[in-house]
Amino acid sequence: MSSQRSLRGINQDKAYRWNRENYSRHRRFVDIWTFVLTLLFQLWLNGKPWSYPGGMTDAKQAARRKTQAIWIRDTFLELGPTFIKVGQLFSTRSDLFPGEYVEELSKLQDRVPAFNYDQVEAIVKKDLGKSVSELFDNFDPIPLAAASLGQVHKAQLQSGEEVVVKVQRPGLRKLFTIDLQILKGIARYFQNHPDWGRGRDWMGIYEECCRILWEEIDYLSEGRNADTFRRNFRTYDWVKVPRVYWRYTSNRVLTLEYAPGIKISHYEALEAAGLDRKLLAQLGARAYLQQLLNDGFFHADPHPGNIAVSPEGSLIFYDFGMMGRIKANVREGLMQTLFGVAQKDASRVVESLVALGALSPVDDMGPVRRSIQYMLDHFMDKPFEQQSVSEISDDLYEIAYGQPFRFPATFTFVMRAFSTLEGVGKGLDPEFNFMEVAKPFALQIMTNGNSPEGNTFLNELGRQAAQVSSTALGLPRRIEDTIEKLERGDIRLRVRSIESDRILRRMSSIQIGTNYALLLSAFTLSATILFVNGQVGLALVVALVAAAIAFALIRLLRRLDRYDRML
């Protein structure tokens, strides 16, 4: 009954023009460029005071951006799968777009009309070589869910195993090809724009979107991702990943083990099933930190719809089309950033972000460095475990917007996933704190995860030696950087008074001379006492020490005489 109601709800949605197998290239070109030109006109109008009734104010500008953001979200849904996915990707890019746009794009629902069962049968037969009735003992014609890229049907194999079959929307590859060619021209236009192209790699963003979109509609790739994810968690009984049935899988058809569960955001249902909400919040955070920090292979879209809970209390992950990978060199760069944050060293953070490709080097890095230092000062006000991921990411993106930051997709996916999981965790347990769960993992990274307790002194000695050698090897580069900063005027000069310095040096020398005089008196007296008492040899040694001190004192007095003549 629920699936029938779901289908009726889907079919009652608007019949979008793109929801067919054949598309007109010219019609798509007109539709897309009409949207872009309208948006450009609105953006131009935003900066004109005469376009605001009663004058331009911050509140009126924010209200207009909000209205525009809603219009952009609705238009993306009208334009179809390519733009729905692009909008969802842009919802993670608070470093590129105003907060109002990002907030509305994050609400973009990937819920569109289902395509008919005849098309499902045709795709299965063409891709798998046999009809639905030959492959499956039972196949529900009513989809469990329909999205922009495909829809999911419940089925049963001839062996009796229950599965779900994910079938790709007809003509999707053709639509992607047409849309991405048009988007390439749009990206090139923005890249060459004198204002919007400055400090922004729009062609790089376009290439990243292309890669993600093509990967997400390759169901063979999604199946491999699911297998990798399943292997990574094979030793954890509290994580369940549906098994892939490769015999019934192709580029456009993906057959997975049927793994029903309670949606992790259905809090009342979880309580009714007798499951511990606090424990589930902890497990969700631990599962993601395990993916990110230990495996280097993580689910890039862990929204509540992709995570469920089994009756036994295990987490069930779905939808492995969008996955992220963190390479070894990136993890090392992230460690350098983490060290810089821990030490509140803005220069180190800037250098690591440039090395990671998250920051574009410009002639004057002073404003960027000061912005990061401001963030670090506020970030370190509270203990690590009391921080909020959402607040940190919001502050970071607020600083990044308008600065030459270009956060890679991996970074933005991680921040979005952290924020999402923190929200889910707080829904499960109001006292949940993501940073508290993350602290042991962060400490493991800080210590490289391989510091035996018995070798603490040797590890520290090795660390200090490595630091000294690194400093020595980096000295020529630091000198070169100093010269470059001097050439572009980024050197801060300190003015000192020569006369004051001379007086201070003279006072210091007088203090040292007083100490020498006291020592000379003590050693002379000691030598005299030893000589009187018959200790001639020992008295001679002490007298030699007194003579050395007397020589140093004479040299110091001559230096003081020179200072007097200079003053």
C-alpha cells in the first residue's frame, strides 16, 4: 500500500519536459541559456540602488537573494537530472556562492516522476540479455522510489533471495552529453569574465562536476564501490552493506541484496523498536571517521535517506554512486593543516592549504593570513571536544567567500558529511557532540597512529631531529620567500632607536662586569686562604681562574669605555 501511494504521489508530480528518452539539443540550448542570461541580469540588477523601492539596504539585498535562490532551485528542478545533481553539488560550495543560494540548493529534492514499467523491462532485457520474467521469480512493477537518475524496484531471484533492482532513467547519457557540452560554454564564459572569473577556477569546477556525474551513472562503478565499502567494514558487525549480485548488474542495472531497515532520522520508530538512540549517534560518527581517517574511502552523500538501522541495531548504508577518496599526500597535507590549527600558526595553515590546492596563491597573502589567524583565534577559544562542525564550517566558508579559496570537492564533501552527521546525531541524542567522538581519531592522526608507549622518548627525539633537519633543508626556500615578499612589499619593518639600543647594551655590560668583579673577589680571597693554609697547588689553580676572570673583566671595561666615547 505504501509503495502504491508513493507511486501515485510521484505520478501526480509535474510532467517535466526533459522526462522523455529523446531530447532536442536546440531546445536544451535555449532553455539553459535563457536561465543563465536571466540570472546574469538579476545579478547585475542586485548592485543597482535604483532597483530597490525606497533605497538599497542590507535587509532588502538579503531578501532579494533569498527570492532568487528559490527561483534557482525551482529552475534546476525544471531543467532536469543534470541540473538537479549540479545543484546538489553546488549546495556544498559555500566558498563560491552566497549563503542564501547554498541554503536553498541544499533543499533541492531529488524526487521526480517515475518512468513506466515498459521502459524498465526494455532496459533490463537490453543490458542483461534476458527478460524480467526469465531473470526474476517476482518483480514489483511499482518502484519503491524514483529519483532523477533512476528508480528502484523490489524483486525476487529464481533462488528465492529478495533483492532491489536499480534501473537507470532512459536516455540519461544522451541528456548528460548535451547538457555538459552547453555547461562547458557557460563555464568558459564565467572563467573569462573580468569580475566573476577572478580567483575562481570555473573550468576546474566544471571538470570536477563532469567526473562526479559520469561516475554516478555508471552502475558498474557503483557496484565496485559497494564491494570496497563492504570489505572495509567486514570486521564490524554493527555496519551492514548490501551485497552486489553481479550476474544481474550492468552499466544501467544494479541488483543489490534487499536490506530493509528503519530510516535513521525516524526517531520515534527507532524508539518503538527498542533501539538505543545515543548508541546509534555514536556509531554513525565512528563509522564515518573510520571511512575518512583509516580507510581513505568514504561515502560522500551520507544524508539520512542513505542510512538505515536494522532491527538488531546495525547501521545499513545505501547508494554508493558518490564516493570520495583521500590520497596519501592529501592526508599528509591535512595533517600539516591540523598541526597549524593546533599551534594557531596561520602561516603554516596558509602554506598547507596552498600545497593542497585549496588556496590560490596571490601577490598579497596578508589579508588571507589575517583572516585565517582570526578564525584560529576564535576556533581555539573552546576545547576541541566542545566545537561544533557546523559552526566551524560556516565560519570557514564565510571567510572563504570573496577570498582566493578554491576548496576541492573532497574537502567540501567531507565538511558537508560532517555537518549532516552532526545534525543526525543531535536528532538522535540532544547531548551528542561530534567533536568529542572525533577527538581520539584526531589524536591518532596527530601521533601518526603508531607511537608505542615504551618508545615515547625515542619518538620525541626522532621528531625533534626530523624537525631540525626539515628546518635546515627549508632554510634556502625561506630566504627565497623572504626576498619575494620584500619585492612585492609584504615585509613588515620594525624601527628601532640606535641610541636606546646602545644604552641598553651598556647597562647589560655593567651588570655583567659587576658579576665578574664579585667572582674575581671571591676567587682571589679563596686562593689567599688556601695559600695561607699550605694548599699551594689548589691555591694556584684558583688563582689561575681568578686571573682568567680578571682578563675578561679588563676586556669588558675597555668595551664600556668605547660605548662612553660613542655616546
